[in-house]
Amino acid sequence: SDPDLVARAQAAKAALGDKVFVLGHHYQRDEVIQFADVTGDSFKLARDAAARPEAEYIVFCGVHFMAESADILTGPDQQVILPDLAAGCSMADMARLTQVEMAWEAMAEAGIAASVVPVTYMNSSADIKAFCGRNGGVVCTSSNAETALTWAFEQHGPDTKVLFLPDQHLGRNTAVLQMGYSLDDCVVWDPHRPHGGLTDEQLRDAKMILWKGHCSVHGRFSPEVVDALRAEIPDINILVHPECRHEVVLKADLVGSTEFIIKTIEAAPAGSAWAIGTELNLVKRLAAAHPDKRIVFLDKTVCYCSTMNRIDLPHFVWAMESLVAGTVVNRIEVDPDTERWALLALERMLALPG
Ligand code: 13P
Ligand code: SF4
């Protein structure tokens, strides 16, 4: 990266001192993550966001829904900054509050709403988290989806159903591969079709109502590339993120959040071979940090998460130097009513065991 920009970022960080707390998600570019005080998956970053109550500014190097969650979880005097407002998440955009409210109404008409617990993946807007908070639901991340679903299924006895937003793959992979539900227990609510494309009977029979959302990066890994890699490197271990499609996760050796992926590679013996199906910045960083292990990207045709990559050094320097000059740019601020209910759903998650 540009040495001049690196020096400017260092100078701005030094000038701000304890006033600024920089959080960085594992999918961030190397040029940015080097300035993070804490790095993590979305669960760890949500937990750690409130770790520095004395910091006036929280510069969030990640995507919009993560910065919103940080705003919700931190004090009223702390300001959260997202260095580029265009750093969204296409998956989070796949569930809009009005669409979710329509689905909820349809469930009420089908006579099941009282037994449905809404569970949203962290990768959702604050108003979807608030919807879950208002309706007895919870937030989960890829590192605690099973625990959150177990909690949800205990809420209304044996009739309980879950509406899982917005990632159908995380919902299906967790329910089927970790909790013993069958594919027949799952239906997919398509917000672009009348009545979600489902009959009342299908809604009544389902245990998991999966929202039709997906990650545009992880959704591109295919079972064929897993087969091809196993043929090419016979002792390869396949390690993937649960946002991958069910057919891919079925063929993998291990599945877990980005934090799990990192810990797995750190604990792996020298000489072992790994193909990793997650965002490319993280895979490249792991390969560079572990030259004693063979680490390859699961599919060379899949590219970076384009929105994570929007946070680059020029944007980071601009945000930091603006703070030094006394100007807060790109503040992420959730309105108080949304915040109150979203916080309830996030606190339910943070109170889960483990
Ligand atoms: P983690 O929950 O593993 O941090 O993943 C977040 C994400 O955006 C994955 O695409
Ligand atoms: Fe969203 Fe996928 Fe990018 Fe994660 S990797 S931020 S889920 S688009």
C-alpha cells in the first residue's frame, strides 16, 4: 500500500490516541486491518464493540450492518463511523422490513404466527433486528446459530417454528447438519412471490421457514470444485463458511465462522493441506501467515466481497484525518426506537450460553 497513506494513517491514529477505537472484520483488506485495535468475526466484534466506553469514536472497518450493531451496542456518547457508506451487504439488502412484515401477516393468517420465533442473522439491517426483538426473537451469527436456534425452538414448546432471516443457507445448514432437522422440515419464503410462493399448508407443516436470501460471494462455491480439488490434492481438507450452499457444506470436512476458520488453521499440523471457502482477503492472509501449511482458495474464480473491499486505505485515512480535524464523517446512527428493540434481540444473543 501507498507508504504516504500508511504514514498518514499512523499519524492520525497516534493523534487521536484513546479517543478512537478501530474495529476490523476478518474480510478487510490487509492495508486497513493493520490499523485495527481488535479484529474478529461479526460475533466477536459485536461483543467487543462496547469494550472501550471511553473512546469517543469507533471507526468500523467492515460493512454497514456491523457498524449499525456497534452503534446499538455502544454508549450514547460514542459515535460510530463507517469509512465508506457504500460498504453494504447484498445479503442484508435481501430482507426489507416491509417484506418481512408481509410475511409475518401471512403467517398470522395461516394461524401460525403465535408459534413462530423470528431469528435473524447478524447480516441484516437494524430494523430487521428490531422486528425480531419486538416479536420475541433473537439475533445470531455464524458462530452461535445452533445455540440461538436451540433457544428459539424452546420458546413455544413442540409446536415452535422458526422464521430464519435473511440467509437461507446458514439456516438450512445449521438446522439440518447440526440439529437433526430434515430438508423436508424446511421451506423457503420467497419475498418476490405472492404469499412467499408457499401454501398455508406448507407453512403449517414446516419447522424452519427460511428467507430466500444468500451471500453473493459464498453462494458461488460449488460442489464440483470440491470434487475437483479432492481429485487434484487427495489429502486436502475442505473448510468452509456456513453461508455456502448446502451441497457444498455437505461435501466439506469442517464448517464454521471466520473466527473458527482461523483457529482451525492455527491448530492444523505443519504440512497439512487446506482448501478454504470464504472471503479471499482472509484466505490470502491465512496462506501468508502459515507458509508451513498448504492453503488454497476453494475456487479461483470467486472474488473478494466487493463491499467489504470498499473500505480501503484512502477512505480510512479520510475518516481518521477528519476526526483529527474535529469533523465526524459517515456517522452511522440508528434511530432510538429501532435501537431499543434491536438491542433487545442482540442482548438475547449475547446472553446465550457459550
Ligand atoms: P462471520 O460471522 O464469520 O464474521 O461472517 C460475516 C460475514 O459477512 C460472512 O460473509
Ligand atoms: Fe455480505 Fe457476503 Fe460480503 Fe459477508 S461476504 S458482507 S454476507 S456479501
